[in-house]
Amino acid sequence: MDDAVAPAETPGTDPETETDLAPETDLEAEVGAEADPEAEHAPVGPAPLHVPRTPTGNAEVDAHLERLADADHLATDGHVEVYEDVHRGLRDALTALDARPGPPAPPSTYGNRS
């Protein structure tokens, strides 16, 4: 005679897999929806980054730097246009600075042995 005790079966479970066969309740469905991985990664609207921009003292450069704030109100795919525009403006401002005549160069002392 076999004295082994058979596992007790709980109503609503499959004794071989011990899984719950009861239908999903509304609460379980809500919790499952909240734990949806796609819901966690759903896109959100643009949010300002609040990156501080310290004035340089050059009005043209400062205006280009202030243009960066426009990216705060755009979706990510719109940032590239703003960044390229700011980069182009800053590059042009630097080129203009290089083109300006500066103070005269100091006289060369090379070869002058006094």
C-alpha cells in the first residue's frame, strides 16, 4: 500500500502546473496595464532643459546662444535644425572676428641684435 500523500489540490488551479486557472479580475487587468513596458516608454511632450546661458558680452554671440532656448519647446527631431542654425551663426560670428583688422602686430625683434 502506498503511504505517499498526494498534493492537495486547490480549487481553480491545475495540479500539474500549479497555475491559476481563475479568470483575470478587473483589478489584475488594471495592474497589468500599469506594468505595460510600452506604457513606461511612451513619449512625453517637450520639456525645457533650463541650461544656463551666460552672456558673453558680444551681442551677436549672445543672440545665437539665446536661440538654443527654442529647442526646449520642440520635439527631439526638431533640435537638429536649431543646433545647426546656432552653430552656423556662431561660426559666422567667429569668422567675422577673424576678418576684422586687429591692432598692429608688435615690431619683430628677430635678427635685431643691439
